[in-house]
Amino acid sequence: MTIEEVLAETIEPPAPERIEAAIESLHMVGALDQHNNLTSLGSVLLQLPVDCRLGRLVLFGSFFRCLDAALTLAAMMGAREPFVAPMHVKAEAQAKKNSWTPEEFRSDTLAALRAYREWWSMQSQGHYVSANRFCQDNFLSKPVLLNIAKVKDHLLKALYDVGVIDVSAGGRLPYLPPGMRHREIPPIPQQLNENGDSLPLLAALIAIACQ
């Protein structure tokens, strides 16, 4: 059966134009071949709990050794922006957001990434008072930041489960069958974050996810 035939049998079939747009999108990211069969890339993307474009961003982040940043970007781009702009201090909030990126790489997404990293360095170490004050001073929504951290964990676990981390690390990680995996998610191998501060590379990943 074709994709269209399968979806036509669902309780509430999507509109034909939406199916066509979705198939085209899957072709663009390389998840489907010319015969609409799932590719190897598509099989991996299918197991990641994000949109296929964001999944591809994460995979590129792993292969180009900026995985933690890629996970944060994917989690952010799939949710609300963490910056808030109250009407009575809108200009101040915008200025604070802009302060997180240099002019040559002015980007709301990159600004949010860098602010998140600073917040997480305090939050993850239990410095909650400082982390909360940081949110207030930088017009950041703590619930959104916490949600980003949760999504990152889900994504990282999925990458371990599907074997992407092991491949990216050169096959040097010990294999654990699914039933024997630890409940706690292992940290990202250090070598997969070597390029995590490269703004040109991170900007390119954002562009990939927006195609």
C-alpha cells in the first residue's frame, strides 16, 4: 500500500495536500527514497522524539562534535522561546537578548542557547537562587528552560538507544542491550562536544533545521 492509501484508512484521514507536503518534507531531509521507502536515515529519525528536521539537526550535531549544543537547539526550536518581553520593558528585554550574541551572529536562537547554557551551569549544580535571579535579570522563563532540559534528556537517551552516540564516538563505547541499560542517561562523550562553541557551525545547524 502507498502512504496515501494507508492514511486514507485512518479514522480522520488528513487532507491530500497535507500528505503531499509531509512526503515532500521527508524527501528533502533524506528520510524517504524516490520510491517513498524509508531510508537508513529515515529509520534513525523515526526513533527520535522530535520533528524530522530537528532530528537531522541533532544527528549533524553529533557527527560534527557539537552534540550538547545541537540537543539544546533542537529542544528550543521545538518549543516556545525562553525569552519573554513584558510590554512595559520590551526594549530592555530585547537589549538583554541581543547582548548574548555578537552582531555578526545576531540570532534569537543562538542567544537563547548561550543564555540556557549559563542558566544550566547554575541550575545543574543546585544553585537555584542564583539560577532564578539569572532568569529574572535576563527575562527568561524558567518553566520553558526546565522543559528544554527535559526534552534534551529524552533526545540523548534516544540517541544512545539507537546507537548514534557509539558511532559518532568511533565505536569506543561499551554496548548495553536495551534491557540492561542504566536508568540514568550516560553523559555525552567529551569528544562529541569539541566544537560546541563554534558560532559559524551552530548557525549552520540552525539553517539546516529551517530548510
